[in-house]
Amino acid sequence: MGLFDFLGKLYNKLKPVLAPFEWVGKKAAFAVNTLLLTAVYFTVFGATAIIAKLLKKKFMEVSPDKAAKSYWMERKKEDYSKKETYRGY
């Protein structure tokens, strides 16, 4: 009988005792993760939005132009070598 067999049997016997702690731990982790991720989201995107508004930066053209036939924007075609094509990174 090895160490892992012993620990497996011990865990199986203690599982009913540890179940309430596991339940509380999962609920606490969910609450903390939700709180932290919400704070980070609003801090990062809020700061970005405030800085963009102060600098009058527009990330997208949102005003319609009735004279425009299309909103398609052509990309500049750049020449590249065969070596750059096969280079993965």
C-alpha cells in the first residue's frame, strides 16, 4: 500500500466533512472573482474612455454620410517577400 493509496482512502473518508468547506470556498471564490473582474473591467475601460474623450479620439466613424456610396475602406497593399510569407512569427 503506497502513499497515494493511503491519501486517496483518507480523502474519501473525509469527503463528507470537507464538503461544506468546499461549498463555502466555491461561493466565496465566485464572489471575489466577480468583484475583482468587475472592478478591473470598469477601471480599464473607464479610464480608456475618459482619456479618449479628453483627447477627442474617435475609434470608429459612427456618423452616417448620406453622400457616401459605401463605408468600405480600402487597405493599402504592401509588397512583401516570399520569406515573410513563410515566416510564421
